[in-house]
Amino acid sequence: MPEQPSRTHLVLIPSYDTGERLFSTVAAARAQWNPVWVVIDGSTDGTGERLEAQAAGDPGLRVFRLPFNQGKGAAVLHGLRAARSAGFTHALTMDSDGQHPADLIPAFMQASRQRPETMVLGRPVFDASAPLLRVRGRKVSNSWTQLETLFAGIGDSLYGFRVYPVDGLLAVMEKQPWMRRFDFDTEAVVRLAWRGVKPVNIDAPVKYLSAEEGGVSHFRYGRDNALLTWMHTRLMVGFVLRLPMLLWKRLRRLPPFQP
């Protein structure tokens, strides 16, 4: 377990009613990084109280508890504001349900340190546990994201294991009321790309745990697909309004013509 805390990069884990899986996720993250912050998003399963007791004996772990469930994006926003106040410049977000590879935290942090102006994005590598419907839906969402960013190079728009520049993401989130629930991950990378934040993509495995393995999912196909549809609708409107600027930036990056 790393003893020396980073002064610039932290791990940020939002959690809502994840049950026992939260504790193994936090333990795996702490084995790789210091500090680790967890935002309990109005959980009613008792995990917040238990994790607070655990944090009392671990200076590398900090727990925030929100009074009611507000959504993943809102929980991340709460953590980002606290991170900025504490002087951190970057935050690696990961889910609390055990889907993300904690052993890759150091590699992602190193990539961010080498290029701090970028966002370091996980590009998921699926195994047989991945639901086919989710994988196909992901391809559709990623196609829209490529168009909305004028093919800026985002490898995957939905995989939440990634390192964000704190100031850039806060500037995006505090200007508009969206990105507070399941729409957070995709809208974050699109709007950061619009601001000129370049992506660095790193392959990372994703594991869909069964209920017997302690897997917990709050994804609801009807509700959350409707949310994603509304998100892409407003992003397309924003894309059309920004298209002249995006094209100008793209042309500036092209190499000069060689006859």
C-alpha cells in the first residue's frame, strides 16, 4: 500500500448502495494509490457509516456522505469541488461496483502526469461477462460521440475509469445543470473535447459481476437510454452551434500542404 500521498492526483469513487462490493473496491484502490476519496451518494445500505469508521484509522482514505441520492455526476462534482479546495489538480474516477481494474491506477496516473493537459480515458476490453445489449448500445453511443466531437479521438465515451483535469471538468459542470446522473461520463468527455482537452486512450478490462459475485447495477434500460437520448440531442445542438469553431481548430492542426 503506497504510504506517500500524491499532492496532485487522487482516486475518486462515487458510490450508491453498492453493498459489500464497495469495501473490496476501496481496498483494491488503496493498495494502489494514496489518497482515495469516496463520495457516498445517499446510500441507505449502511456502507457510508461503515466506511467512515474505516477511514478513521486510514489517513489515506476520506469519505463524504451526501444526504440523499443525487446521481453519479452530482457525487463526482461534490468530490471535485473538495479536491480543488485541497489543491489537487487531477482525479481518477472509478466505479464502486468492482468493474474497473484498480491495478491499472498507477499506469493511468503516470500517463496523466506525463501529459497533465489531457484526459486519460479507459478503453474497455470486454470479456464473456459483458451483456450483448449493453455492448451494442455502447457502439451506438460512441458513434454519436465521435460525430459530436468531430472525431477528436475519444476511444470510449461511457467507460468511467479515467483521469480528469479537475479545473477543466469543474469549469464544464458548473456552467450547466446537466451531467448529474448516468449522462455524466459521456457528456464530460464531449464537453472537455470542445474545450480543447485531448484524450489519451489506454486499454483496460471491464468485468460485469453477477449477483452471486456481489455485482450491483443501478442501470435501467428504459430510464437511462431515454436520458442518453436526451443527452445526445442537446450535445448535437451544441455541436452544430460550435461546428465553425471546431472546424477552424481542426484546420489549424493540419500540416501545411506539400505540393
